[in-house]
Amino acid sequence: MALPLDQDPEMLSDFLVEAWEQVEILDREFVALEEEPDNLERITTIFRVMHTLKGGAGFLGLEMMECLTHYAETLLSRMREGELAVTRDRSTVLLHTADACKSILQHLEKDSNEGPARYNDLMVRLKREAENQEAETARIETPAPAPAPVEAAASVRPSQNGRGELEDFQAMLLAAMDSEEIPGSAPDSPPPAATEVLAESAAPLPAPGAEISEDVSGGSQTCDSRIRVQVDLLDKLMNLVGELVLSRNQILQISAGLESSSLSSACQRINLVTSELQLHVMQTRMQPVSTLLNRFPRIIRDLCAQTGKEARFTMEGQDTGLDRTILEAVKDPLTHILRNSIDHGLEQPQVRTARGKSARGHIHIRAYHEGGQVTIEINDDGAGVNLERVREKAVSQGLVSAQEAQRMSERDALQLLFQPGFSTAATITNLSGRGVGMDVVRTSVEKIGGSVDLTTEPGKGTQVKLRLPLTLAIIPALLVSSNGQRYAIPQVNLQELVRLEGPEAQAGIEKIYGSEVYRLRGQLLPLLRLRSILGSAPETDEAVNIVVVNADGARFGLIVDGVCDTEEIVVKPLTRELKQLQLYAGATIMGDGTVALILDVAGLARTTKLNQEKVKDREKQDAASAAESSCQSLLLFRLSGSEQFAIPLTLLSRLEEFQANQVEMVRGEKVVQYRGRLLKLIDMAGHFGMMSDYGAETYRVLVFSYKDTDLGLIVEEILDVVDETLVMEPRSSSRGVMGTAVVAGKATTVVDLMQLVGDGYALV
């Protein structure tokens, strides 16, 4: 007799793990088969998986699953032998079979039975497709009791405690799932508990074709080299390693204050072993992104069927590893994004054709490691986001005023898509229109310390980029202090550290509309004082420490009292009372036993939103003012006598000096060996008709690049660099002269460098 389902729970659990993996393979392979209908290897793979499912179901006495997989196997056998072509209808009915198997597996997990569904219509469709018949009436006979699917099972008896020998049962299960000589399970005979499907002519079930001859024993080799571990056990191990890391940090801190070489050596050994253990335990929780991405071909196929669209789905970087908790957290956000790509992004086939595109859209997912994080990009080649439509919808919903909408940059307009309840859909459907898409994506991703970025190109497509931490348990962080307390900033958000001392600490920080900013390499950086955010009194230190951080593309500086050190910290969740605070992402225990709060950089970024808007307005004003005034940096130099010349500083690469004995002549032109190449020298004084015999031992040269070639301008003296608003007099007739202007209080000839060399002047 078949093994009773309640006889050995571990046996059933092993079968369920294997069976779920098999049906996921079926989902992926069926969709891929539609892309390559002539791929015999893929058809054979599907056939073997279906055969394995049938063997396991027969061994456990799962009559309904065995019948379904038997008729599916019959259809696949004919497709494998080339007797039937791979069509969308046949793929659909086979996918429905995989769905039915999923439903049966769900009932097995919950109730240890196959559930109430009988799937008569599905078996009729499988039989009809296998026989290549048109639609016809059919009926299903009541199944008869099943004989034993595996003869060896009769020789195994339960022990006195009501359980059979576990090892024997597992061996038989693997044999039943892998063997191709199971009595009654071959595709050329009905299954043991066969639910007979009778067509209108009451013809017996035809033989599907040749017997199976392929070896499907590879699964047992995999089982021999791997063991299955409960996820709860891995989580407990990770928590214990986290506690070990905290103890390691405490021991290292204590030993640092003691002068003992033996203690120091032991502490370093503990540090090394703990780090290795932490690495390997984290690796046990890491899973390839493919475990998540492999679900999406089926989802996209079903969405296309609902919307009448066509899409090709490709993946890249499936081997990229992520912590399983991260994978679970981003499953729903990625599904939301794909639904948007199909429903909002891709156009209907006739629309795409009219626009000169392929009728079939393309969705591409790419995963890769970058800067200690994992980035997942979702790209589509659809219509892109209609920014005007977004602005209009935002105004109609009262999110912004009409004036604010018009002033919005493209990035700011795209951020409106993440507002709760926002949707550009004209009507509500089962896919969209309720405004519960992108705001859920951002909330879910930011909850695990990630970020979402959206870019679009009208008419060409949209890209959504998710940046995710590798793990949530143990992360590297920068420790800072404020008002005597320590705080942790995750290193994934950290860009750089800036320290201002003395007069620069006061003069370097400016105020724009009451908000503090710092000019970092020519760009305005909004500033926040951690003391002010936490409600403490402002600091009076002469030095200013700025931690430059980035969250979801928003860059700002956080002023702290001091920067302590970098350290690996164990993230502890906040209590229920503190979870509503946007400033903190969690807490950690330091080496001295004190608690430090982990700052939520994304929450701080939302706090700085007003400051950033003011900074953007100021930058726009500065840019407009600079454009109107034509203020630019100029290099002043002299050629001969007292006449002053100027050239825009942005055109120059370097200022060099060469000794006279370094200058050589090539075909009547001066050259000098410079960085492994010959640098051509242009005699500026000679060009403007001046005395060029400087009689000096040193040549002062202005080096610039032109068409990937370095050129040097020989001048007599370099005077100064000034920022000047040019009020140009009419252009001179001399070639290479832009005009004349008053610069630094003196009449100056402004050189047009591009015209000077544009006609090939002095070029080899």
C-alpha cells in the first residue's frame, strides 16, 4: 500500500521541499519554452521534472497529483518525440497543471491531504491536447482504489512506535522519484489510481509513444552532498553570532587599555575566529537573486495575457547573493514594479508598431554588487513617464500648486509617483488605478535600509533602481558623537568626512533663507546639525565636523560634535514605542555595554527636504545670474612689452616651465618632450607680430588640449587669475582675437584660442 500521509511527517516534509522546487522549475521552463519552441533539451527537462513529480506522488499515494502529472507527461512525451508542436494553448494547459500541483501542495502543507478539487476539466484538456483533438464532450469516471505504486514499499513495516524506519523510507522516496521503472508509473500505462478520462467515443487511453530511457538519477547525488536546515535554526545562529560580535567588541575595547602581550594575542585570535564565523554564517543565509527573479517570467506572461500586450523578459546577474530576509522583503516591491512596467510602461503592440518599435516589449532585470550594496535595475522600453500628466494629476489631487508644478524639475516630478494614493491611471482596474503601487515600494525598501530611484526617457522607457543592503543583521557603521551620546551611521550612506577649523569653520558655512549650507567643491551642500535635530543646545566648538551622507539621491551634510571610529555593529530592532520615530533605524550595543542609536539617513533626508528646495532655488538663481553677467575666470599674461592678454581659464590644462635646452626643432617647429609625447609649442608673440626673442633660459608655457592633442602657448610672463565680467568691444580683425575688454582695470586683448588653432594653425 502507499505510504499514509500521516505515517511519517518528515517524509512528507522532504517530499514537499522537493516538489515545490520542481513546480517552480516548471513555471520557469514552460515560459522559456514559448520563446524557444524547438528546444528539445528544454522539453526533455520539463518531461523529467514532471516524471519525478509523478513518481513521488505515486509513492505517497497522492492520487490526484499522480493522475494530473501522468496526463501531462503523456502530452510532453508526444511533444518530445516531435509528434506534437509546442503551442501557446498547450503551454497554457501545462502551466495550469503546474498551478494545480501547487494547490495540492498547499493543501498537503496545511491539512495533509490533496484538497477537495478534482480537476476533471483540466485532465480532459490534457488528454484532448495529447490526442490533438478538437473540443469534444468528455466525462470522468470515479477513481478506483490504488494498488501499491512501489512493490518494495510492501516489505517495509512500521515500527512499534507507529513510525517506519526513516532512513529506509527516505531511500525509497528518492528511488521512487528518480527511478524510471516504477510499476504503473511509466507514461505508456495509466497511473495506479488512474482516474480514467473517457472521450465521447469511449476509446481507451492511447499510448503516448516510446518508453522513457533517460537517466534521471542526478537528484540523489545532490541530496548526498547537501543537507536541509530549518530557516529558524539559521536565524538563531545569526543572532548568536551577533551576540558574539558584541562580546568581541567589548573584549577588544577592554584589552586595548591593558598592557599584556598574551591577552592581546588571545584577543586578536578571538577577533579573527569571530570574523570568520560571522562571514560563514552570513553566507549560509545568502541566496542568489535568481531564487526570486525566476518567479517573474510566469508573472509577466500572465500580466501580458490580461492586458493584451507582449513582452520579452531577460535577466542578468542571477548569481548575485542577498540575505534571505532582504529577498523576502523586496519580493512584493519588485512585483509592484513589474506590474507597473506592463500596465503603465509598455504600449499595446499596434501602438508600438506605429511608433517604429517592435510589437513586443522588453523588460530587463539586472542585479549587481556596487559599493557594498546590491543594486537591482528594472528596465522597460515602453513609453516612459508622461511628466506633464504627472504634474496635472498632482495639481488636481492638491499635492502641489500649479505654480509649484511648473517649477518642478524632472526628478522632483518623478518623486510625486511615490506619494501615497497617487496614480496616473484614468480608470481603476484589477492592475492599477488605486494608488497603492510605488508608495508601497518605497516604504518597503526603505524599511530595510534600501533606496529607490526612478529615471525615465519619454518614448524610450523607464528604469527603476533599487539599492539594497547585503544583510540586516551585522553592518559596518561610522560612530559619531553629539551632546555626549554616540550614534551610528551605516557606511552604505556615507560619502566623505569634512572638517573645518579656525576661521574657515565660521566663514565656510553660509546661510540661504535661514538654512545653513557649505560650498563643497563648488556645489552647495545643505547642512543639518544633529544637536538641533535632537533638541539639544548648539555646540560652541571652534572646529566643525561634517559627515556627508547620501540617501536616495539626496546629499546633505550632518554636523556632529565628533567622529569616533568605524565598527561592525549588530542591528537590534527598536521597541514598539520608538518605531514611529523617523530619525532612527534601530539600536546597537557598544563594546562598553552602552546602547547607541542607529540614525536613519532616509528619515533625516526627509527632514532636509525644505533646505534642499531652498538650495536648489539658490543654485538656479546663481546660474541665471552667472549667465546674465558672463562672469568667468581668466588667466592674464604678457607676451612682450606692457600689453596685457587674457584667455579663459577653463580651456587650459596646466602651466609649465621648460628650460631652453629642453626645446628641440622638428621641421622648423619648436617641440618639447612632455609626458612621453612631443608637445608642440606655439610662439604667441610671433603670431601677433611681436618680438619673440625673449632671451631667457626658461620658457613659460600654457598647456591645453585640442582634438586629443596637447599644445603649448609660449608666453613671456604669467600675471594673475581673476574672475571678471567681460564687456567686450567689437571683435578685432586679427585671427585668434575674441575682442578687447577692461580686465583688472586695464585694457586687455582676449584670445580666441579655438579660432587660433581651429584652421590647423601650428599643428603637425
